[in-house]
Amino acid sequence: MRKVKVIATVVKVKEEWDSFICDYWNALACDPNNWTYKSSTFGVNGVELVGTMHMILWDEMDAWINPGRKFGIDIKKLEELKLDIEREGIDTDKPIVYYDIDTNELINGAHRKIASSAFDIPGWMAQGVRFKNKSAKIRFANQSNKKRKDIYSPPDAKSIECSVRELMANPDESGVITDQDIKNEVRSLGEGAIKEWKISDIANKLITERLYNGSVAGGERFNTWSRDSFNLFLKNSDDPWIDNVYNNPSAFCVYINMRDWSARIGPLMSAAEAAVIAKKPLHLLISVELKILEQPDTSRQKVFDENLKTIERQICKIVGLDVDRCDNMFPWNHSDCQHRALPQDTENESPYSTVEI
């Protein structure tokens, strides 16, 4: 039995704290009773706390490659942490580190370990954990880092995306099978750590990638689009319209995601101005915000009948024109326009082709 396993079940006596005491770590920080932080499983299934909080030496723990941390250390966060330790010392209100009791692998605390080496801090307050499987370990690693943003580096969007990818790669164990499972997993790991719109974008991106990879078991019929998934479509599309119109440098075309219509009006008007000057049509490529009990085709037509028509009325009113007589002046109403929509009905529309409007 390795030494670290003994530590997990037997709290060190005070005499043994001497090996941890240094300029930045005193005897008070060695006593788990002085830590206001309480160890937790964070509600993750398949996770068991083993023993109680206790001091452990860094060199008694092995490294573990957390899928959510595979991009390495955040240097800025590391420097902030080092400065905080130098100025304030050890804060016993901050989180402890967790390690796998069966493999001796450090689950979180990589920034703290590196920062400790700068101050000759030999160890940290820790909690041993046992995991039912790898999926439980990945979920716990993210949840244990998900807290208010501070120098202890909560997971970012890239970390959460990587972790969900890892869970998707082993669906039999993780249970991440359907589109809804993907959405639920991203939300579980991301809620409280990243912004709401980013949670949605990550889920949409992963669902779209799975569609293009040919794994659509449990997929939803209708899908939405984010910037990342749109870029995937451009990369995978076999539609000649993309090359002939959207990527044609002599044509004028603008992509509008109706999920963020207000932010797209500016780019639309800029493209419209350029098209009018060149006396050319402005082609639109759109994706719509899906609504309950409304088919994508209906939502697409409303872009022209409602959203664009509102802009036309506003502009005509400003310059004193009759919109019904002057609507052909707008470049998106040009007779040569070839408007398209991104596919959003997985049963009736090819994921590789645009949809003619």
C-alpha cells in the first residue's frame, strides 16, 4: 500500500505537520479544523469521499491529464495566485485539492502545485476521492473547479467543451447519447462558470459535429446554429451555391443568424450599402430561431415578411418614400437575388446543402 493511501484514512498527528510548515504555510493551515471549506462530491454520481481532509505532500501525488485542462496552465492565473500567496499567505477559506485514492492522481490544483514550488510549499490540504469510472472522474474534475471566479481558476468554455467531448467518446459509460444528453451535460458543467449564450453555443457545436461525423443516434429533428457550427457547415458543404455566391468575391452576400437579429442589422446595412453602390443584388444566407409549433420554412419567410419589411418601412419613412413603391430599391429585393437558408430540419434537409427560399 502506497503512503498516500494511508494518509487518506489516518489524519496526521500534529508532530507530522512539521514537514509542511514553511515561511508561507504555518501550523494553523495544517489543521483541517481551521479550514472553513468543506469537502464535497458536488453531487456527481459515482464519486465517494474517502476519509477526511488532511495534509498531503505534492510529491506523494501523481499527475493526471484532465480532459478539461489539456490546454495547460493559465499563466496569467498562475501569476495572480503566486502574488496572492506572497501578499496574503494561505487562505483557509479557499478550496482544497482532491486526488484519486486508487491511483494517487491529483484531480485539481495544478496551479496551486506550480505556485507552491515558487515558495517551497511542500504540500496542501487535500481530500481523497474514489471514482466509479472515468466519466465520474471527468465530471467531478470540472464540478470541483466550478465556483466563483477567483485566482483558483474555474473551468472556462474550452475546458468544458473538451470534457463533454471526452464523455461523448464513451457513451456506454457516460450515458451521453442523445442531443439532449449533450445539452444537459454542457449545462451541468457550465452553469455558474460560463455565460448562458456560451453554454448554448458549445452544445450546438458538438451536436453539429456529431451530425457531420455520421453519428446521429438520438438526434433531434430540428437544430440551431452558432458561429462555430456555421463554420463547420462551410467546411463540409458540397453545395455549389457556397462557392458561386457566398464565397464569390464579386458577389455580395451576408449571413444572418436570427437568434441575434438586433446585432446583425448593422452588418446587413453595411453590406446593403456596398451592394447598392455596386448596383448588384445582396444575397442573404439565414438561419432562424426555431419556435414551438412553427416549421422552419414559416420562420424563414417571416424574416422577409416581417423583419426586413420593418427596416424597409423605417428607412422609407425617414426619407419620405412610399415603401410599397420603393421596396425594389433595397438590394435584398433585387430580382437576381439568390437567398438561401441553412438546413435545420434533419429529416427533410441535407446537412451539407443550403435551402432555397
